[in-house]
Amino acid sequence: MDVTTRRPTRLELLDRLLLIVAEHSGHQIDSLTPSSRLVRDLGIDSLDMIELMKSVEETFRISLPSADEVNDPVYTSIFTKADFNISDFADLVFMQWDTEPPIGPRKWWTQKSPPASTSHAPFSQLDGKHEPKDNSQLYTPLGRNDCGFESSRRNTDGMNCILIPGEDVTFRDGTKAVEDFFIDSEPVSTTAYARFLNSISSIAAETESLWFALPEWDKRGIHLPIERNEDGEWKPRKGVETWPMMLVSWYGANAYTLWANGEDWKSFHEESPFLPDAREFEYAARGKEYSPFPNGTASPTPQEANLSRLEFGRQYELTELPITAVNTLQGLSPFGLRHMVGNVWHWCRNWHDENNQVRAEKGGSWVGPVQLGRCDFTRGRIPAAKGRCLGFRCARPQ
């Protein structure tokens, strides 16, 4: 039945869309229903979604809302609706039926990977297992960093933390007071996350699944960057020891931040002050004066930030993913922070929606276009979501 040359019935469209989703998600068509949720049930992340949207555009000869338009409310709703399902997707396609397909491939879908930056800061994050000592300091002062801001070393994981001074900060919706806070100089690495897992008591399989583990049917399992060795010790997989920890949920990120800051990680279901708030993240990324990017209005070059490097249709092995090390000098902020723009999205502690269903995320990633890396752009995902372009860093009040 040709549904691409005439407006289909909604049932015809839904049947065709179920086939497309099955192909891209790796699920059997018989296991899918219109109410199957793309993120919560099928494990679809940003990379899957981009490929799925392109396939839908080509199949139905329509134009879906573009990720190039960061303020497009329809595109944003795909990520911010907690239970966005196949039926919702069918409604979106139905609404877009009279649109023209994109003329040629979208530029950022065909972006070729630029040469990787060869400039790095020293990698300070620790491996192994943390052995707490009585009366030991959680933080060791390090003096001022190269940008002139106070820094300290967190002794649980070796992370360098930068003190961001309190200011009246200009945002798109006005000037807001932001209090002093510390924030990690770079995303938490696979090495540090493995150290966290080795340092806490063994956790239930259900907790592992909530934090980072994937079911056998999830094709993203080949990209999980940590594994257990024969002795039961967690280790980064070979070749990704300095990569940001990815495929980690908000719960898994929150648990780490509690442990790293000397608190009880078992409270990971509850909001804590150890992930940055979205406003804190934006301020730390570009400074007190409003600007879309850390260097002002100019979009960062491929060497300055790891954005828009997805090669559509390519089947990546783990070490082929165009992710750069956490200590690479990219996505730099005026405070000396790395990867505040690009590489991986960052979980934030606050809710992104009025119904408290999705948590905020900031910073953009290697998958999406440059516009999504704008300092003033925020989107959200359900806290159980895991993505190959989603990581985190810690923050804490002074």
C-alpha cells in the first residue's frame, strides 16, 4: 500500500511507522504497540532518534521539525515528553503531511569527523577503589587555575573542581542571582565511574539496570564503556579510559555525585545539590554576561567543541564513536572548564517540565548540530533515560 503519494489514514500511517521503528530499534514488530514508549520501553536515544527521523522523512516524503531550530516546540517535545510513544510519533507525522521533504540531506547529518584535538590537560581522575581514611579531607586546595579561579582536588576520585564566584547573571529571561558554587573541571570519566562502583557495597541487579546496565535486547550494549573483569572488578573497556561516562541515567549520575561528595549514595532517588542546576551550568559555561556561546556569538569551530560529528548510517564500534577524552581542551569556558559545550550532554539536578517528569540537560553533544550546544539551550529527558551522548559532572555549594 503506497502511503507516500496520498494522505494516508491514521491507521495506515501507524502500521508503516511500526515497521520503521522495529527496524531502527532492533525490536520484533510483534512486540511493538502504538503505546510503546520510544525512550522508556525501546531504549531509543538521541543517535537512534536522529536516524529514525531521517528514515521517516525519506519514507513519507515529509519534513519533520528540525533540530537545527533549537526553539522549535514540536522537536523539543520529542525529548521532553516523558512517555512519547509510537502513537504520538504518528500524530507528528500526520501533522507534517503537507510539508515538503528537505532539499538534500541536512548539513549536520552528513558532517564528516574533523581531526581530533591533540591538546590535553593532565588526566587526574583516579582508578581502582577508594579506601576512606579517618579524619581525611574530602577536598585539597590547589590554588588558582590558569584562568585565575580557586580550585581544589576531590580526594574520592581525583577530580579538579573550580569555584565559580557568585554573581548577578544575565539570562534570556532576565538577571538572576547565582550563589558561589564548585563545579568539576570536566565530565566524570569511565575510569572514575568504575572506581565508584568498586568503592561501594555490591548493588542489586535492579539498581545496576536503573543506573547504567542494559538488557540483552538493547543494541547499545556494545557501546557500554565499562565492564567487570574476571575478579569482579569494574574497569573501563580498552581504549575509552579517559572518555566521559555515558549511557548513565540521572539516577546513576546522582548516586555518583553523592558518593564523590562524601554523602550516602543510597539516596540517589532524591534530588541533591551535587549535580549542577541548569542556570549554574549556563553561567559556568559562558560567564555572567549573556552570550549564546562561551566565546560570544560565534559558533565554535570543530576543533573548539566536539559537536555535529555524526555520520548518518555508520555502524560504530565503541572506540569508533567520535567522542573525545574528558581532558581534551575543547568546549572551554572562561573559568577553565572543559566540554561545557559539546562532546556529551550533561544531566542537571532540576526538573525541566512543570509536571516533574523530565530532568534538564545542557551542553549539546557530538550527535546533534552546533545550535543545540548553545549555552542558553536546555532540553530534558526522563531520569531513567540513558544515551550514548549523555554524561554528567558534579557540582556543590561552596
